[in-house]
Amino acid sequence: MSADSAQELIDAVKRALDSNTNLCITGGNTKSFYGRDPVGEPLLTTIHHGIVNYEPSELVITARSGTLLADIELTLAEQKQMLAFEPPSFGKQATLGGAVACGLSGPRRPYVGAVRDFVLGVRMINGRGEDLKFGGQVMKNVAGYDVSRLMVGALGTLGVLLDISLKVLPTPMMECTLVFEVGHTQALELQNTWAAKPLPISATCHVGELLHVRLSGSEKGIIAARKQLGGEQVQGADEFWCNLKEHRHDFFKQAETLWRISVPPATPALNVSGPCLVEWNGGLRWLKSDIPAQSIRTTIDMVGGHATMFRGGDSENVFHPLQQTVLTLHKNLKTAFDPAGIFNPGRMYEGV
């Protein structure tokens, strides 16, 4: 990495502005399938990489956007710490910037928080070619608007991420995974019952007739929870949860359109045909179905959820349609950060 890699990216943005050229912000490209089709000349953020600052005692790390997720996770593991939201990589070249821009969280998300809950601050380039900083490197930084978290899940439509400060957490003292042989309806009931109790659950997954439950915490707490829950202990469960997060589980290997559906956890079984995998105590449901998108979204609207066409299907119809007032808000934010509309145009919605 050159010492002025940030300046190289700033200069590239200014050249694009001068020539009215759209830019497709690109990191490791492991999540290029997510969202509507990319448009524009590639702007490679991987030239801007490396850990800027890491204070294990403060539970904070700051790294450049092009830094490999694997490198960050390895550095944290050496200090028995972790990115608690368990971001999926979908490939060895996944970067921190891509993880934040996509805003995807893994199995631990309902119990510790989502990506946005761990972002403390960002340094970014806006659509005027300006080098801006928002937030900070401390957990109690509350000055001004929380602009840094707007970048989470924005798919690069608001700016180019340069540096990102994140809160990290200690790895659990102990983990244990239990498995139960139950049907879909009973699995949903059990997960919602357990969610109301003080149990050290850190992940759930129901697929087929098997419900996996991960416990994380102290040895004493896990032993007590095992006695209360029952089930059979799974050996080598780390591989199971990693395969689930990275979509290497057999469920994800079929060719049908894959839907990512968010609903209130207590929502009963969805009235939509197709195999389903359930995470997050029932709050996240992966559905494989080729029935029309409008039919699926009408059903999901009725239960107060939203459905994303995660893989396959119509690339122009990926995200759940927004209400007009919300869409207007998105467009206003786009105009404020990227007035010329050169960053990843249309990656989320047309005109955004």
C-alpha cells in the first residue's frame, strides 16, 4: 500500500466528477451478487488497506476499508476478541469496507447487535471529493448526527469508505451447540419461548427437522442451560455455524432463487411454498422459491416484514419496495452526500 492511497482514491473521485463518470466502488468483490447490477467504472478500494490502530484493552479497532476481513479476524483472535456481529465473507478476498457497505450480520446478530451497532466512526470520500470524518474511536462519542452508521448497508451509494472504527468484544469463555429433532412449527415456538428466558443463547438454526442452538458464556451458565433445554450436544459445531454464515450449508447449494426474509420472530410459518431455513429465533428466514416476487412480498407485507431477493431472480427487483416517504428520504440523502450521483448508481433502488 502506498502512503497516500487515500489521496489516490480522492483524486480518482475528482477525475470522475470532472468527466461525469459513474464509479462502481469495488473491494474484494465477494458480494457483487448482492443488490441490483453494478454500474460504472471500477474504483478499487483494496489499494487502501491495513490496520490503523488496535487497542485490545479499549475493545476498539480502526482499519482501512480495503483490509481483508480474514486479517482483522486473525488479529482479534490473537487477543481473544472478535467481530461479534459475525460478518459473512463469501470469499477469501472479503474486505472490511464491503462488510460495512453490505451491512450483513451472521448468526449472533439478535443477541449482540447488527453491524451498525458496532460502527463507532468512519472516514469517507463524499460525492464532492471531500475527505470527511464522522464519529470517533470511543464508545461514548455522541456528538452530532450519527452519520457513520448511515454508511452501513448503503452499498456504497453515499460515499467511498476509507477508514472504519469498530467496537469489538471478547470471545466467549465457552461455547456449546445442542440439536433437537423438531418440526418447523414447534421449532418456532421453542425459539420464541427460549428468547423470553435468561439463557445464554448466541445462535439458532432450524432446517429440515433439526434445530441447532448455540450457547455462549461461562461454563457454569452453559451447564445450567443445557440441563434446562435438554437436546443432544453436537461435536465440532464451529464448522456448522461457519458453513451456515458463509452459505456453505447444503440448504444453500440448490439453484432456486434465494430470498432473505426478515419478519417479527413470533411470526408463524409463512404461507409461501418452498424450502425454508430459519435463524435469529425466527426473525430471519431464508426461502428458496421461484414463485413471483410480488406474491412473496404481498405475503410478507401482511406480517410486517420485508423480503430481499438475495441470489438469483430478477436483478432489477432485489429489495423490498419502499413507501414513497421513505424512498424520498433515501433520495434526499443521496443528493446530500453524492449530488452528481456517481457512486454505485441504482445499486439499491432506481434513482438512489
